[in-house]
Amino acid sequence: MRAAVVTFPGSNCDRDLAVAFETAGFEVHRVWHRDTNLPDGLDVIGLPGGFSFGDYLRCGAIAANAPICREVKAFAERGGHVLGICNGFQVLLETGLLPGALMRNANLHFVCKPVGLRVENNQSPYTSGYGGCAEITIPIAHHDGNFQADAETIARLDGDGRVAFRYIDNPNGSAGDIAGVLSANRRVLGMMPHPERAIDAMHGGTDGLAMFTALTETLVGA
Amino acid sequence: MKAKVTVMLKTGVLDPQGEAVKSALGSLGFGGVDAVRQGKVIELDLAETDPAAAEASVKEMCEKLLANTVIESYSIEIA
């Protein structure tokens, strides 16, 4: 199985994300934002956390228009798996692959701490390793994680089972406590919490590991 | 010619930064500020000399990059 991790100028979780994919058995290819081709035989693309292009203009907006993102978008539209974490989630929203927007945290603070999440949908390639309504602890570290969309979009995400995770104690003002959103085909996941920072006991928790191993099992079984 | 793009959060979208500015103005003793909305201004120097063509081009820039139309509205002044 083959994963690609994209690095933008200002990405800072790219290596951690690569290690998480490797831990789950992936061969990882690192891809630069100016690249115009993805590796052959790719199973999943990871868009990492960080501050791509210094968060200039809007978080993720410039990265979403980088040359590699045209390929990422085409890959997702062909049914490929794409995982966007934190800044990667912001990029997915700016490309239009997922609906909504991430705004400045309602309390205006940068929030960096482990938070409790409820797994709302455990029928996706990323969440099938968790029990129904499981509660897990994953770190967050962001200033702009306040998920907002119009009421109709929020209702549609709820009704279609596209909310992957909700915060148990909302840290940023997100509508409906939404922490992670799936695409209609469940293959694109964007989330603010950092599962790649919770895959080793040395991290202080391992609740993120099941996301990567579930993806491996889904792809092997496919 | 020059273009000035003003990007604001859409009406109804909560603006946490505007609220913080409003609160700070209140604590400085400025009374009677009912609402504060914070946005951004982007100035562009364009090679285009036809105002209509310039406006059309800047509109495309707004839709594609300068504004996130999920949460933001924009206005364009050409001079």
C-alpha cells in the first residue's frame, strides 16, 4: 500500500503524518507542493497540519491553489482516499472537496491540548476501528478550527452520517461540535484533531493509531 | 489601473475578532459602539486599462482566491 504526504512551505506535521502511515504498513512517498504528478499506484494522500504559506490571506487558501492540489482534487474525484488534518482540513475546504469553512476560534485563543471526541460514524475507512459512539482522546493545536457552514449544510452532514467526530467539550465554537467531516463517498476525511500525534505510548496516548490501521484494513480488503 | 477589493464576513456569520475589538473599545471608554465587523482590504495594481475588463478580471480573482464565498462577501472598486 502506498501513501503520499504533501509538504507545503510552512507544513510542520508532514513527517509525523508520514510516520503514522508507515506505522500502519504504508510505503510513504513525500510530495512537494510544486510537483505536478502523484506517485503511481497511490492508495491515499495525506494533507498535513502546519501553517502553509504562513496562513496568509486565509488558512489553506494559497495551498489549495498549489499545483499539486489540482492532482489531489482529481485523485479524490476519481474515488481516491484523502486525509486532511488541521491545516490539511482547511486546505480540503478551500479546494471545495468538503463543505463549510474554518474560522478563527470563537474564544480567539490558540488552543493546544488533548480533547475528547465522540466517534459519530464508525462506518468509514478511517473510523471502522472504533466502536459505535466510542469516546477517544486526540490532541488539537489550532487557532482557526471553528467549523461553520449554513444550517442546510450542517443538517445535510448530520442526516447523511458525514460527521465523523464531534467534540465532547467544544474547544473552538464549531457548529454542532463538529471536529471531522467525511465526503459523501466516505473516502475524504477532514479533521482538526491530530491523530498522528496519538499513535505511540510516548505521545501520551494511542487513540489515533486505529484510524491508520483501519485504513490499511479497508484498503487490503478492497 | 488600480483595484481595491474589500472582503467582509457575510451578514449573519459570527465575527469573533470584531466582537473582541468592540469589547476592547468599550473598555477604553468609547461608548455607543453597537457593532464592529472586521474585514480586509486588498489593493491591486493592474496592467489592464479598460475598467470593465479590469473589474471582470478582479471578480474572477475574488471567486477563485481572494474571498471564500462560503463565509465572505466582497466588493470591488476600480480607479
